[in-house]
Amino acid sequence: MTDLPTGLRYLPDYFDRTGQQTLVEAIRNIVTEAPLFIPTMPKTGKEMSVLMTNCGPLGWVTDKERGYRYQAMHPATGRPWPAIPEMLLALWRDVSDYPDPPEACLINFYSASAKMGLHQDSDESEFKAPVVSVSLGDSCLFRVGGTKRGDPTQSFRLKSGDVVVLGGEARLAFHGVDRIYPSTSTLLKNGGRINLTLRRVTKA
Ligand SMILES: O=C(O)CCC(=O)C(=O)O
Ligand SMILES: [Fe+2]
């Protein structure tokens, strides 16, 4: 891998197999309390290919009518999101270089055919805090560019246990997931990939 954007930190194998299994068990419990939902694009209502849920005081949601936003309640159950697992709060303390805890942890489920188009994470009011991403299960091809949509991009593989920190100049870097590599991990019984992103939403 050549020069990554300034402020992008790639921490391969941050979580060992035991840590990954502990996280998957925690996510299983979160999904029981806060069921996965199908996110839809603002205005068009087009379904995204990932399934989502959240944990934390706030969760990221989207639908045709109200678009991208953070809210304290699950859109279908109307209940608050489950708490962020302590292991993820510890990760944030370790890598974020930000004094306050994350407020949202978005949980994305990718099937073998799911992807995520190039986008910026820009629905937060605090950009001084990084976005911290954890990959679990099958590997993916991750693409990252600059802060403008047309900037050149580079791609690299993320595998189970890897952590990526988008901070500093890279906080608003365009990024996306072009493809999943099926059967590259045995972590998830039914295959696929889980991505967790920890975000600070409001200014402390
Ligand atoms: O799945 C990933 O690695 C990235 C997810 C992402 O960019 C997001 O949820 O905003
Ligand atoms: Fe993102």
C-alpha cells in the first residue's frame, strides 16, 4: 500500500479472533433488541444493499421522507438504541485522540452482493472527532479518496479484525465499499461482512 491520505490510520489485526468473537456475540444481542432495517435513499426511496442497526445514545438512520439523520430511537420499534459495548468504547479511547465518548455506532451488514457507494460521513456536527471503523467477517475492497468527490482514489482490502481511523484531513474523505470477497472468513456462520463505525455526533 502506498501513501494513504493524511489522517487515515490503518490498524490491521487490531482485534484478535477472541476479540472478534466477543464483538459478534455483542452484536447478536444488539440486533435482538434493535432489529436490522433496510435503509432507503432520501427522495428516491431506493433501497441500499446493506442492512443496518445502531447502538449508542444516537443512531444513524435514513428514509425516503426524512433523509439522513441521527436519532435517539429505532425507526421501527421506537425504542432507544442499545448501549455501545465496552470493548468498542475502549477502542475509541485507544485510537480516537478525542476527549469524549462516541455517541453513535452504526452497524452495517453486507451480504456477498452488497456494497456502499462513495460518500462522505458528514451528518455529524463535530468533525474534530474521527470516524473509527471495525471490520468483521468476510474481507472487502475498501476505496478511499480525498475530500472532493472527483479526487483520485485508492483501494485496499479490509479483513476481519482490522480497524480504520478516518481523522484529521481524512475525516471528510470520500470512501466506500466496492465489493465483498465471499468465504474469506469463518467468523460469521452465514458469511458476509459486518462493519461498525463509531462516531461523535455533537460537539462536546
Ligand atoms: O463498511 C465500511 O467499511 C464503511 C461503512 C461506511 O462508510 C459507513 O457506514 O458510513
Ligand atoms: Fe462512511
